[in-house]
Amino acid sequence: MKVARDVVGVLGDAERPVVAAALLHDVGKLGCGLGTMGRVVATLAIAGTSRSTLEAWAGGRGFTGRVGRYFCHPESGALLLEAAGSDAFTVAWAREHQNPSGSWSVDARLAEVLAGADR
């Protein structure tokens, strides 16, 4: 909710897809099955593991599978939002919110506000 409040605070009466993006960009984390401490450990594990290994882990079981799914949360979240019929902006932001700013396909000004609110 804080991210959405911050976005609305900057943009005023923001468009609904932008607010939805603020609220739902991390929805893919639901499938990882990690609590707070697990996410801390996963973040540390991700820092020292290659992308290809993490993506391979995502299809597995146990803790490494959960770490892999945590790493892949942008894509899995985008797929969930797409399946639910979400706006294209909301889906794109879920997919791209972890990417470097120069690679975003959504409006750069809106993306900067969303990224700033998520820090």
C-alpha cells in the first residue's frame, strides 16, 4: 500500500493501471512460498548465483526451488496479471520492474515514479 500511496502522492490522481502496477508489481512473489527470513536468505543466495542456475532452480522443489521462483517473480507475476486480464501497463511493469531503467518499455516518467516509490 505504501508504494501506491507514494505514487498517488507524486502523480496526483494517477491512472488506475499505474496504481495497480504499484500495488501488484510483486504479485509473483506469492508463488515462492518464502516468509520474511526466507526472503532475506534468498536475496543473499541470489546475489551469488548465476541467472541460468536460478532459472533452473525455479522449476525445482525445496528451498532452492523457492529461491528460483523468488528470483523469477517478475515474469511469473506478469503471467498472473495477464491471465487475470490486467491492463498492459500493469503487466509490463510487473515484468520489468527489476530491470535497469534504460530497458523499461513503459512510459519512463511513470516508471521512475513507480521505481522511486518502491525503494
